[in-house]
Amino acid sequence: MTEFLCGLDAAVAVVGGKWKPLVLWALSVQPRRTGELRRELAGVSEKVLIQQLRELERDGVVRRVVHDQVPPKVVYSLTDDGAELERALRPLGDWGEERIVEINSARQGA
């Protein structure tokens, strides 16, 4: 079992990686199926997306509901903790949005 150094360490462990914050953002708009998430998050492979969704589900921020039909319909949504986490990430997204031009410029010059 992993022991975290502090709350920030625990939070970063939950949202760490390129795709998890983007999954939380997409699910904050509305529940989605896997295919919808893949189309919205251009560049993510199905394997990586499913892995990230499983980890988010394990950590209690994403809910997975399987509808009993043929073919099976699986819908992902945020739990209350997931919605709270997404709200906590919004200021970080705002910070990036305000500086996106400078960040892109600095990375192209590096």
C-alpha cells in the first residue's frame, strides 16, 4: 500500500498523467461512453483510455455503469468526489489558458 507524503501527493497520484484531467473535464460536461471520450480526446488510444478510466474508477472519482442490453452499453460519469476534484482543477486550467501562447512559444524555442 502506498503512503502519501501529503494531500497534494495523494491528489497528484489520482490525476497524474496526460489523460486523466482531460477525462475528468469531459465527464464534467456530461456522462459519456468510451467511444465518445475517444472522439473528444483526440490522440488517446483505446487501451490507454480504458486503463485511465479503470484507475479513476478505482480511486472513486469515476463511476462505470453497464446497461444490460446487446451490445452492452457502458457509461462513465463523475462521482461526487470526481466532480469536486474537477472543480479543484479548474483554476489550473484557467492558469494554462491565460498562458497558453507563452507556454507554446517557450517550448518551441527550447
